Amino acid sequence: MVLRLPSSKTEPLPSPQLEGIVEYDEEDAEEFAEWKVEGIVLPADCAAEVLKDSARLEDMLNAVRGRDLLLFVYARDFALRLLANKRFLPSVQDKNGKITSIWLPLIDREEERLELSVIEGAMPQACTSAQPDKIGSELLRGFIRNFIDLMCRKLAADSKKVDANEGYEDSVRWALALGDRNPALSCNSESLVCKAIWEWSSRILKSSEGEFRLCFRIDDVGEVLRLSTLAQSRKDPSLVADLSDSKLISAGRFGGETEGMMLHMGFASRLSPLVERILHMQRPGGLVLSPSEAYDFLDRHAPLLAQNGFGVMVPDWWKERRKLLGMKVIARPANVPKPSGGMFGIDALLDYDLEIMSGGRELEKEEIERLLSLDVPLARLDGR
């Protein structure tokens, strides 16, 4: 293969990692030049195994891993985390005039975007030495996409081999091809099924690239708890806008106009039945919650939505709930006659009082009885 490398007048310069091992003078570097280098072309699955075992191979062969190889090791680890968090989706693509199935990475969480940006920023020029005209970020994203596709096919493969192009409708062929090493489909680009799959996956990817994301907030308004739906800035989570802001949505800043917002709502509705109720409202905006519904959302639905990339804003009293209510034990030596027979019980050793505390004060008996009579998991006390 031909690589474009930093060179002296007579030869390519050694990698920086060989400093102290191989003698060279950086002042000898004059320009980048093309050199024919012997190498081994590895299938994708073999390349993935080499990256996994590169540290062990480094020790076995007494070699040094270059920064370009280490970069792809980091990229592989990043892709594995995407797989572990189920951040991928199936789709189709037109590859050189042939329709093929493909698994695509879904990178829409702020921490994922930040990590990918850090990897891109650390990418040495050696990564593009074989393709100098290609942008480094495109090469990196292509590697992650191919790795995700490879691993998903391995996970989806069935022990029983079925020909994805033998006597099935296009939708079934596509599903079978997602678990096959051969991704090709015998349908053409005009297939209605292929078009629908492409449009569906494109909407998801486009919605994940928006400046804003869907956010759910519990508003404590007087005696009422309300679940509100907002658009939240990915870069600055404190910046939120009401979904009724038609200018925000129609401008596409939410990731694909109104359709993008509804797509996010559809995903969230699978995680919370309360969001599903909002989705079926004539104008999705908010929902007044009962104490039991509010507790379910805060305790069960909110963490699940946050784990799946949605914004979640909860009242301060919920964040500090473990500090609001507690029990205080006051113990003192017992002042009772020694029992006959030499047997001691707890009452003979100490006296103690139990106090129910809220916000640093003891609750009165009437307050405790009132809370018990409510028979709900969430109740208002001292205005909280």
C-alpha cells in the first residue's frame, strides 16, 4: 500500500513513539512524501480482534503501538460502550448501486458526543496516511459505523442459516440480512419497504443531531404537581423552551421540525405511560399528576428517561428527600428495679424514645397520624 508520511530527503521518519529507540533528527524532516509500505489487509472481524489484543501483542512481540493504532483502540472501546447501552438501530443503504442492510450507531447523548469529539481531537495525522484526501472525522465515524455493523451481525446471527433472498417479502429479507455476514438484498432502491426503512432510520438520526432535546420537568405549583414537556438545550441544560414555541420547532432546531418532536415523544412514551397520555393530547404540553402518579414518575420513570438520553428536571425537595424525613432515637439508662431470677431484658437495660423528624424538627403525633391516613406514597409537608 502507499502511505503519505513525514520524510527526510531519503526515507520516511520513524514514529515519535520510537524516540530513544531509533535515532533520528527531527530537523531532517522536510515534507510529506508517498512511500510504498508492505502490509496485511485484514477482514473487519480479524482487525477487531487485533485491536482487542493489541496490548498483549505489544508485549509478546516487544513492539510499540503507534498513536494511530491506539486511537482506533479507543474508538473500538467507545463503540463497545455504544453496543452495551443499545445505542444502535437497523437501516438500509445504497452501496455502489446495491441495496444492503446495515446497523448504524446512534450517538445522541451529550456525554457520547463529547467523548467522540475528544477522540477526533486526538486523531494523529498518521490515521489518514493511506487516505490523505479523506477527513479524519469521516474516517473515524466510518470505523465506528463498520464496527457496530460487524458486532450487531454477530449478535443477531442465527445458528440456522437462512437465505435472506429466497422467497420472502422485502421486509423479511431485510430482517434476515441484518443477522447475515452478507448484507446484500435482492430488492432495488425503488422498493417501498426499503424506502420506508431508510426514511424511518433517517428521521431517528436527524432527530438525534438537533440543538435541543426533549425534556420532562415536574413543576410544583401551589398544591398541584404538573408534568411539563420542554425543549432543552443539549449544550446548556439550564436553557429550556416550551414546546408551544412554534418558531423554535419549525426552524428545525429541535431536529427535524414538528415531526422530530413527535418522534422523541413516541420514544419516551414507551418508557413512561404518563408520557403516552401527553402524546395523545390534542396539544402536548403538560399533565396534572395525582400524588401516586407523581411518585411513580419521580421514582421509576425519570431515571429510565434520563438513562435513554432525555432531559429530566425534578424539584429540589425530591433530590433531598432522604434528608427530609428520618427517625431519631434517644436512649438513656433504664431506671427500673432489677428483675428477679437474674434475667435481663432490653427494658431493664435502657429506656429509649423514637422521634419522627422532618427538616430538623420533630413531627407532632397529629401530623404523623395525618400522613398515615393519606395512604399515598407522596404527601406535602411543611410546604414541600
